[in-house]
Amino acid sequence: MAAGSWKIHLFNSIKALAGTAFLQAIAQVLTFAAGIVVVRNLSVTEYAWYTLAMAGVGVAAAISDSGMAGAVFSQGGRVWQQRDGLGAVLAAGLALRKKISLLCAVLLSPVLFWLTVRQGAPIYEALLLCTAVAPVFLATTATSLLEIPARLHQRLKFLQMVQIGTGALRFACVALVSFVLPAAWLVVLVSVFAPLLQNRKLRAGSVDIANLRATQDEVASEKIRRQVTRSMPNTLYYVFGSQLTILLITLFGTTENVAQVGALGRIATVVTLLLTVFYLVAAPRYARIPRRPRESCCTCTFCS
């Protein structure tokens, strides 16, 4: 490498990283602003029910993933330059994610209904809330997988512009509904438009790099299934630990306590910026590294 070329390369890398961080910051600000608008416009009781609903979406999303996005990312990294191959891996992941997501929605809806009623919600309100959560959860399950082709091809600006657009749409919908008719179930329901638009944009933007109509790769499907099976116990532990505070306060605390915990959770969106930038920039470069056979130094079990 020439004497000054590494400086140019370093400058371009820093410039790209700064641009990525700036766009990601805009997306995070929109998410944070939407949360603040909900906190300000909903009553304490409605916001407590909204907190339970969004916690339910988070739990269901984590369980339905259970390492699946990482497994699809890894399998896709091996065929990222092959349009049909990448599409086949993505199809395998989406098919498995759909089955697990439907099962999670069926199992967790009664739990959410019971917790909401326990916090003083009328039965009809709890039913509306559970009905609103289901489409939001099912719409968001495919997003993390549909981002994989663009991430592997490092189309970061495209990804982030989609995030900013959908973030702005969600902010507008949530702000309008929470101001006009501040009901928890309605605020949750209008949130479905953002992931639906995001999924549509991601599909349209990945047509030239992934055949989204390809048949499932059975080998990749089996590997993804094994990864999910191994990761499920750890995911359940993580979900239980992360949501333990809300669960305990819901069971033993007041509606106001639940609302306070939910409001404090909005601050967490600010500190995820660096992690998201790493997830977009660095992780895909590792996934695309070709796999090389290991050379064993002997015939022992460890080396073989």
C-alpha cells in the first residue's frame, strides 16, 4: 500500500462510519420521540397497559428469534454473492420464523390478557389490546430477516433511510392517535403501519441481490433449526431476566408503578446507537469471510 493510500482509506472509513452513525442517530431520535409522545399523551393507566403490550411484543419477538437472525446471517454470508442461494437461505429462515411466531402469538396472548386485566383493564379493553398486539408482532418478525441481504451487501444508506422513513411514519401515527384518541390499544394498533412499510421497502430493495421467490434451502433450514433449538433455553432465560421487573411490578405493584417502569425504559433507546452501528457495519464483514477447512496437527479428538 502506498504511503498516503492508507491515510485516504482511513479517512474514507471514518467518513463512512460517521455518516452511518449520523443516520442511525436520526432513526434513534425518532424512536425516542415517539416514546416521549406516548408518555406525554396517554394517561397513567393507559400507558401502563401500553407498557405491558409492548413488553409482550418484545418477549414474543425475542423467543421467536432465538438466534435465528444470526443463523440466517451466517448461512447467508456463505452465499451472499449468489442471488438464488441467498434467497433460498432467506426463504428457509422466513418459513421457520413464521411457524414459531404464530405459536408464540397463540401462547402469549392469554398471558398478556391476564396481566392486563390484573392491572384493572376492562375485559373488552384487554381483548382489544391483545388483538392489536398480534398484527404488530407478526409484522415485525420478518423485518430482522429481510434486512440481511442489504446488510451483507453493505447497503447501509438504503437500510438507514428505510429505518428513518418508517420511524417518521410511526412517530406521525402515534402522535396523531395519542393526541386525538389516547387509547393504549389504538396506539399499539397504528404502530403496525411502520413495520409493514419497512418490510415492503426491504423486499423491493433486495430484489436484485436475493431471489425472494426461491425454494427453501433444506440444508440451511436444518442448520437454522438446530441453532434455534440450542439457543432457545438461553433466550428464555434472557427474556425472563429482562422482563422480571415488569412482571413483578405487574403482579405486586400498582398501575402507576408499571407506567413509571415503562417510561424509564424509553431512555434505553438512546444508548443502543453504538451497538446498532456495529451491527450494521462490522458484523456483515465477518459473515462474508470465506470458510476455510481447519488443518489438524494430529489425529486426536480435539484437532479432528
